[in-house]
Amino acid sequence: MYSNNILDEQKAVGKETNKETIKETTKETTKETTNDTTNDTTKEKETNNVKVTLTELINFTHNLNPRYKEEREFHNLDKSVLFDYLKQSKESWANGKYYLGGQIQMDLDEPITLDKIREVRMIRIQRDKDYGEPVNSAEAGSIYRSEIQLNQIETIVKKYIDLDNIRTESLLLQARRSCLIHYLM
């Protein structure tokens, strides 16, 4: 993937193309990508203990009465992917399951984690390498739709995790206050 871009750039500039230049540039690009992924991984590990299923997200969405800024942000998200996945699971061929990002078959009550989302992205990268570009517009449309859905579900899960962390902090603060009041009495 990177090699073709490098070749095109070098031909356009009129430079000689050699294997060493391609290898060096590919290594640099890979190193940058790895560093970005490592930083993202560190951030995501902090929130990885929160697990949420499609069913829980749908119920949470229905029962949410947004009072706080963070709840309003979640409420205003495009959550159509939740209902698309639910609809997909009800198809006769799906056996009550859906495909996360079009790649990983999941049960409605199976946790959607940031690791699963990352796994879908890795599968996509590998499939792009193995199979190349889509061969027709239907395939391209399907890939595009599943990428949009994966981005939506990732945003929803991250916001849900943020809300869960805020609620946990709030409960801990209430418990501390309660203990302090009890201690002072």
C-alpha cells in the first residue's frame, strides 16, 4: 500500500526509485502508526474494564433522561447503528447475531469492547492487503456502510464509558460524603 504511493511520489518528482528508499519510508510510516496505536492503546486500557452489550446500549438509549451535559451529548449521537445491528440479528440467516463492523459475528448480549473494535479494524487492514480494492460498487458500498457503522458504534461505546466513569465517580463522592457525615455525627 505505502510502496505504491512512494513510487508514484518519486516518479512525479523525477527521483530514482530503489528498494532501500521504499523500505526506509515504509519503516518510518509503520513506526509512526505503531506509536499512535500505542498511545491510543494506553488510553483505551484505562477504560477497558467497562463492558457493554448491544442490548444494554439499546435499553440505555431508551431509558436515558438527559440531565447533564454528558448525557445530552450521548442523547444527541447518531445511534442508528444500534437498530441496524438489531434488525440484522432478526434476519433469518443471522441466527440472532449481527456482524460488528461487517467482520466479527456477535451475539446481542456479547460485550462490545474497544478491543473488539480494534480487532475489526485489524481484520479490515489485512483484508485490504489480501484482496485489494473493491471489485464493484455494491462491494464498495457495503464496505463504506460497515466503516460508518463501526465509527458510530465506537463513538457510542466511548461516550457510554465516559458516562459510566462519571456516574461511578459521582457514586463514590456520594459515599464519601455519607461516610463523612456519619463520622461527624
